[in-house]
Amino acid sequence: MTRRGLAGGGRLLRPGPLLIPLVTAGLAPTALGLWLPGPDVPGPAWSRMVPGVVLALLGVWMTADAVDRVYLRQRTPLGDRPPDHLVRAGWYRVIRNPMAAGMALLLAGESLLWSAPSVLAFAAIVLAVSYATARRVEEPSLLKAFGEEYAAYRRDVPPWIPYAAND
């Protein structure tokens, strides 16, 4: 079932792009947290809850903003063609990969909230796959589609860590 996209213009919203963050950052860590919980963390619960909530909320914000800008405001289906335009707004002004970085932060926060190192290990796997995909698939595709505009964006904006040196 599909519904009209937020951008209007007769475009249909496909659920595929929304399912990936939901499964990766929602269902999978919940299952890991329930089935492979870690040891009890000594000390007061707030000592892991506060940073866990902060990381999780920051991750949700980054991921939701990136999904909105790339998938909901454009005709971009998942992976089969480049976006209509190069996104340089929102979190994309700060880092080039806010969707993957946001999911990694969300997973790190969930690891603290669940007290589950298995979720942190899953976050490392998600980040490694995202890094490899960005380098081998997304960046060459965007360079081909947008040429010098993407090359300039790549020079101006770091890939993963705000204000870090570019690659």
C-alpha cells in the first residue's frame, strides 16, 4: 500500500526506505537487548540512562532528518537511481552520511539503555557496512550524477564526524 508523498506532485511514498532504519535501529536492537542482555551495570541507573537517551534522541533526529530530505522530499527510490538534487541542508550541512551516523548513535544509545553490549557490536557492524557502501557505491554514484557539485560538497563537508578533516 502506498500513499502520497510529503512533497506532493503526485509522487508515491514507498515504504522501503522507511523500513531499513526501522528494522536496523528499532527491531534488531530491541531483539538483541531482550535476548542477549549484558551484565548488570554497577551504579545508579541514571548513569547509563541519561547518556543513552541523549545519544538515542540525537540519532533519531539525524536519521529522521536524513530520511526526510533524501527519500520523502524526492523521488529517490532505494538505491536504483541518484536523488533529484544533491542534498546539502539539515544534517547534510554538517556531515555527508547523517543517516548512517544517526543510526549508529541511536544504536549506541540503545546499547546503554538496554545494558546490552550485543547492540553496540551490532552498531559497529552497521557502521562498517554503511562505510563500505558509502565509499564503494554512494560516492561514485553521486560523483557521476552531480560531477563538480558533489566534488565541491565532498571537499567542504566531512563524511562522518563534524569539523573533522576531510578524506
